[in-house]
Amino acid sequence: MLGVRRESVSIVAGRMQEDGLIDYKRGHITVVDRPGLEERVCECYAVVKRETDRLLSDIVQP
């Protein structure tokens, strides 16, 4: 849950779809251009991803 109005999510998702980053249909989102999407996020994404990868690597053993 994002804690934002549905209308706001629809507006932002529509813009990302127009820019070719995602495909958004009836509440389902498909990432089309992950590198492009990652370029738009704040630096906190990299921090959260690194920490998630670190934590999951302790649980999932290859």
C-alpha cells in the first residue's frame, strides 16, 4: 500500500506509460524499461536495493 490517492497513482502511471517505462492496464503494471525507470528514482532506491539484496543473500543460499 502506498498511502496515496488512486487518482494520483493513475496520473503518475499514465505519465510513465507515455514515456515508455511501463505498461499499465486495469491495475496491472509491467515494467518495460527498467534502466529508464531506475534513472528516475531517488538515490534511496539503490540504498534499499543493496540492503534488501544483502538481507536476502543471508536467507537464500545458492
